[in-house]
Amino acid sequence: MAGKKIHLKFFFNTTFETGRKIKIRVNTEFGITQLAEIQALKYANMVGQLPNFLRKRIKSVTIHKGHVNWGGGTDIIIHTGFKAVRRLCGEELMIREAAHGSMDWARGGSVKSSK
């Protein structure tokens, strides 16, 4: 996506039972608030199902259309048309990307590089 300007228009604030707050940001390509909200709710629900240790370092979720890989860390990057979501399960990908932020040593996670 180098050189491509990203426009975020829709912003949603979520608060989970543990009190954890995570921002959901949705690209303008979804067009109207109602369509963006559908996407925000879908992926906020997936984040809410994560165990606390995977969710604790997530600050935001950013949702785009397209067939690009998801990305993990403190901001989970989602592309709704990514082929693996159709083959596998979105929840599995969410776990994988959340693990980058909470466990990946290169991103300040709990697992040390020596392990």
C-alpha cells in the first residue's frame, strides 16, 4: 500500500467487560455510517472473544476493503476481502494478529527473543 493515501472517516469507541477500551476505525470506502458500523460490530465482537492476555495490548482495529493480508500488533489491520478469511475462520486470524501484539518480542510482547 506504499504511496496509497488511506482515508479513515468512521470512528467507533468500544469498551469491553474488563474495562478495556479499543478504537475501531473504518475506511471511507464503506461509504455510509450504517455499513461501517456493521463492519465495526463484526470485528469488535471478534476482539471481544479474545482471551484477555491477547487483547490487553490492542489499542485499535482498522478496517479496510480489499484482498490484502491482515496485520497485527497494537493496531489490528483488517482487509475484509482477504481470501484466508473465506477459507479459514476470521476468528483464527484475529487470534494470530492479536498474538503479534501481546507476545511477539519484536513488538514489545511478552515472549523474549531468546526463546
